[in-house]
Amino acid sequence: KQEVTQIPAALSVPEGENLVLNCSFTDSAIYNLQWFRQDPGKGLTSLLLIQSSQREQTSGRLNASLDKSSGRSTLYIAASQPGDSATYLCAVKRNYGQNFVFGPGTRLSVLP
Amino acid sequence: DAGVIQSPRHEVTEMGQEVTLRCKPISGHDYLFWYRQTMMRGLELLIYFNNNVPIDDSGMPEDRFSAKMPNASFSTLKIQPSEPRDSAVYFCASSSRTANINYEQYFGPGTRLTVT
């Protein structure tokens, strides 16, 4: 059974810092991994998707890496801004079926 | 595209009443997912459809829950009878396998259900 964990559960940083959010999964037989952002009371917004054959994806100040063999992904946020404050979730899709398994999320607060 | 559309955005009902949540996926997407999010259990997949056919409903908590997709542009999630423990935010998401997207999920804004 695929299990996804995220560390830390919550993080508070001053504006301008670079930060790393971690996602771990137990079954390395994944098709892809997706990072989402969720603002309070809102839905999920897709940030980055990494296919199992890829090592990393970049979008603006965001960089996501994937190490399938070790069951880990990181989301790097450069020069954090107060507008980055949200909960960040990772989700993995297995090779078979369409079952996505979500992590519990990391709640990020960027202080001005 | 308007994205995934869900209605209602908020629903408050009394225990025992029937609740129907609605979803319109992104046009052209052939997968539709229903999720439930709670503080205790996080985001859980309830059921998903491919080309309007239910593929995996193993996440549906019990027989009180049912989902249908009568056509490619509409799906419902029904709870009958509702119970206070069903209170949660219910999300609908859709995806498609294309050369660039490859099952990337797009979520609706969710329906916040409160059962009193």
C-alpha cells in the first residue's frame, strides 16, 4: 500500500528565505508525482508534475526534484514571499490504475 | 476554459437528509475523481470514472454514498442519508492523458458540507 508523508508539517520563515519541502513515498513504482498548493478554504492548484523518468521540473521560483529509488521528492522555493503562504501537498500516481495518494501537506507561513 | 465547476459551494443540512453534490469537469478530460478532505484523514480518493464509467469505488466509505456520471460533462455524488461524520470538503477533479499533460489533475473549488 502506497503511503505518502510530508515533513515538516508546518514551517514559518521570514520573507526572502529559500526553503525546501519534503515528500516521501513508500512504493517507488510510481507513474508521476504532482505538487499542489492549497490556500485556506480553496481548492488545489497544480504547481509542478514530474514524470517517473524525470529528475526535476522548474517553474519560476519553484523547483521540484524526484528520486524515485529512494522514494523522495523535494519542492524548493526560492526567495520566498508572503504570497507563498499556503499548504503544499504532494501526490503520487501509481503505475497501475488512476489512484492518486496524497500526503498530509506542509503548512507554510512566510512572514513579511 | 472555466476549469472544474462544483456546486453548491456550501451545503448545510440536517442528519438524515439526502445531499447531492455536482461537478462539471474540464471539457475533453476523460477522467473524473471525487475526493473528500478532513482534518483527521486529509485528502482521500472516493471514486473515479474513466469515460463516464466508474473504475474504482473502493474509497467510498459505505453504501450511503453513491456517484454517477451520466455524460462526459456532469457527475454527481449523493449521500443518503447524511450523517454528521460526513461533514467535510468534497472535491471533484479531472484529468486527461495527452502528450504534455499526462494525467495532471485539475481540482474544483470544493463543496463544504456540514451535517448537523
